[in-house]
Amino acid sequence: MRSVTVRKGEPIDRALKRLKTKLDTEGILEEMRRRRAFESPMDEKRRKARSASKRNKVKWRFTSKEEIPASSVTPAEG
């Protein structure tokens, strides 16, 4: 179980914000929301495909041209 200690003189709101941030970075809140209701196998596939697509877009943005294998680069037409 995740926890946050309240520091001396710290407002409760600030401690709650730190706890929420910690849970969000670890993905616990998203998993809780997802498990709240039944998800059909097709919905699960759609969700995983969407997240994979987002991951690939970010990965593609940060890879340089030299890192791409030569077999996946198509020759320029024209």
C-alpha cells in the first residue's frame, strides 16, 4: 500500500496532491479506474492497441534516422 507522510506544518491538501501524483506516476489510479467495471476482451484489445500506437508515435519521434534499420527504409521514388 502506498503512503505519504504528512510533514510538520504541511497542509493536508498538499499531502493529498503528493499522494495522487505518486499513484498517478505508478499507474495505480488508471488501473483502479479500469478495474472498476468489466472490460470485454474486445475492449481490452482496443485499449492495448491504442496505448501501443501512442507508444510507437513517441518512440518514432525520438529515434534518429541512423537508428532505423536499412530494410525498413524505402527508396525514394521519382
